[in-house]
Amino acid sequence: QVQLVESGGGLVQAGGSLRLSCAASGRTFSTYAMAWFRQAPGKERGFVAAINWNGGRTYYADSVKGRFTISRDNAKMTVYLQMNSLKPEDTAVYYCAVRKGREVSGTSRYNWDYWGQGTQVTVSS
């Protein structure tokens, strides 16, 4: 069982920035691929960004490219999502996810094994 705890969500004005953190358990964190998903009211949970085991490969949804950056610090067992130039449409609950593998195998939520409880991000206009 892998446990994930997200933090850093909050209320921000459009154009502002926010950094989310996800602290993971497990001695094999350094071998896990990690990702961020989000779910807005009335919508399905969708892919935001992912990163492989050593941070050498990153992936982004088209809607966040150039604005969001995913990174990880294996020593701290933490993955981050830096969100800049936030838009009202970014409002959602953001979830951290992990799969038991080194590489990102897919962006569907069904490709990921464990999930955090989520953190709310609200962007006002």
C-alpha cells in the first residue's frame, strides 16, 4: 500500500501561481512514476502532468503546457506541480497518483495504482 498526501491548494486570482506538493510513502518511491490529475465539478478526472522515476521525462496535457511544471525530489519523497498563469478553468480538485513502475505507461486514470485524497484549487476571475 502506497500512501499519498497532497497539499498546497487554495484560492488564487486568475493570473496567479500556486505550487502543489505530494508526499509519498514507500521505500521504492525513487522507482515510481508519478502524476497529477484534476477533477472539476460535473467532469471526469483528467490528466494534468506526469513524471518518470528520475525526472528525466515529463508529460503534460495540452491545456497546461507552458504554464505548469511537474518536478520531483526523491530525497524528500515528494512530487510538485508548479502552476503559473492560472485560469478559472483550472479550478478543480487536484489528485496525486503513482504507479509501480519507472516509466509513465499512460495518461488514463486507469493506468495508475494509488491516489491521494486531493487538494482543492480555486481560481477566481
